[in-house]
Amino acid sequence: MEDGAGRGLGCQKTMDGKASNGNGVGKEIPSCCLKAMASAPESEAKCHSTVVSGWFSASQTHSGKSRKAQYFNNPMWPGEAHSIKVEEILFKEKSEYQEVLVFQSAAYGKVLVLDGIVQLTEKDECAYQEMIAHLPLCSIESPKNVSQLFGNFSTFVLFCYCNLLKMVFVMLFQVLVVGGGDGGVLREVSRHSSVEHIDICEIDKMVIDVSRKYFPELAIGFEDPRVHLHVGDAVDFLKRAPEGKYDAIIVDSSDPVGPAQELVEKPFFDTIAKALRPGGVLCNMAESMWLHTHLIQDMISICQETFKGSVHYAWASVPTYPSGVIGFLLCSTKGPPVDFVKPINPIEKIKGADKHGRELRFYNSQMHSAAFALPTFLKREVSLLRDKLHQ
């Protein structure tokens, strides 16, 4: 805008530290406005590069050399920012990989932030954690016996021929979680009594330690005896995984910028497909339909080429994520068909699942099916999501 139009709804600020009352007479700007303009340090309780005047906003800069931050300029959601009121900063430290921040908010409980981007809040984490875990696990039955797993004898013989040395894994229902160092996905996977072995590969041990201290309701997932923790790079871990080992792989990754970019590229999906048994499933975080249709199109294209079963897109409402929604990409390998839309393994029929650890707060079978209902604009903008994908 020109001539100062639309500068703000509060005081009309000028660059010299004064404000005009409209008739040319200047007056001093309130100190709170000057603080916000200069991104001046707050009291020690609220002192952080992404916190200005007591409000956290996702920032693109995390150098630590200056408390000035570039707001509304994150490459994943340019031109906007969601701000959360901060009551107290509980933890702030730089790990080997990223900056880790935990603060107490006024409305969402404790908040976990990695490199200036909200990962979860106590109030709405249930939506993301429950959906990313139960959408895949409620879509497949437990491979309790070989005939159930392979459907017919000829398929079984072929599998034995190709995977003779890997048969030790056939009788186990095994799940791999990539990322998810807060423990929330583990908490949800643990509701499934048929799962006998859970691997989690998280690269940043600080995230695990911080979550155990500040988010015990999520980190309780690490306490399940079926969980086996691997601290390291998920790409290397998957390359070393025996072929056909896992029934389900859940990728709880960061946004695909910087080092996480390779987690949405074809070589990574190829590695996942090899690690899944026939008819095994993947659930991968898949961004916002309001902001990232180009990324969704690219990911679906890669997965349709890689996974020879089915590929679907689902979504859920998470208020503290950019645009308020998050998507999930669900894929299955060639083998027993998987109908993701209609859960074959309803959570309500799994004894004790709805109250394991704590009661379910978001997911149920109705929410499961509803998650695959897509708005018209998304099908229009992502050609691979048109009705033919769901036929």
C-alpha cells in the first residue's frame, strides 16, 4: 500500500519513534509498540529469538546472534504466521541438529518447537498422533498366521523363494516409527495388542530427553517393552533393514526443507517399500492441502510409482499447524489388498485400546473414514487425487 494506508489498527507509527494523531502533531509511541518494532529482548522468562512481546511466532532465522527475527517469511508458509501467547519458556538449547524450545502457552499447554516451528502442543497433539498411527494400523489385520498374511499358497511359495533368509520375521507383527522422538506415535501404536515389536528411529536424542521431562503423557510410549529405540539417521537404518520386515511404517517427519528434503524423495520411498512385507502399509506426514498442493502432487506421483498396492490421501484438523490442517499419505505394497477408507481392524473392537495409557481423544472409526473425504478444490488442483484414485 502507498501513502501509509493500512499501516495498522493501533497507533500510527513512524520510523522516528513518534506517532501522528492525524493533524500533524506527533506524540511518543508507547514503549510496548517500540519493543515490538525493534524485536527488543523481553524479560528472561520470555527471552527468545522467536518470542516478541510475549508471543511466539514461527521464524525463519535461528542464528542466536541477534534477537531480531524475520516473521511471516518461512518458506513453507510464506506471508503468514500463527502466534501463540507465551507464559514461560521452560527449555531452550541447541542440539547437534536443531534448536529445541519448550514453552508454557496461555491456551495450548506446553508447546514443543524445533528450529522455530511448532511440532506439538498438549492441547491438540491428540489429533495428529492418533490419526497418523491408527489410519494405517486399523487398515490391516494382524498377520497371526502365514495363510492370513499371504492369502493363498502360491503367493506364499513365491515369497518363501524370494525371502528364504527373512522368514524369521513372518510371524511377528512389526512396526517402524521414523522420527516421532516425542513418543506420541509410540503411545498410539502401543494400543494395538497384536503389534509384537516396535522399532523407532529418531536422529536427535535431545528431543527424546526433553519430551520425557516436559511431555510425559507422550513420552510414556517409550516405556512399552515392545519398543526398541534406535538413535540415528533413519535413511541409513532403513537401508540396513531386512527386506519385508515390517507390517507398517509410520513416518513422523519434519517439513521437507533442508536435511528433511530427502524424506519426500523417491530413493527414500523405494527403501520403505522394500522394508515392508507384501500388503504392508506406510503412513507419511503429507503437509497441508491449503498450502502445499504442489508437494502433495509430487509425493503421490512418487508413491504411485513406488507402491504397487494403493495410494490414498487423508487429512485431519490440528489448530496449531499452519492453516490448521495436516495431511497423511497412505500407501500399501503389492500383496493382500488394503482398503484404507474402511478400517478392517476397528479400534473399538480391540480390547482395551480406547483407554490404553489414556482415553482416545480424537480418533474413532467414523473419523477414520471421514478423513478420506476430499474437498473439490484439492481434487481439482492435485490431478492424481481425482475420483479415479479411489475407485
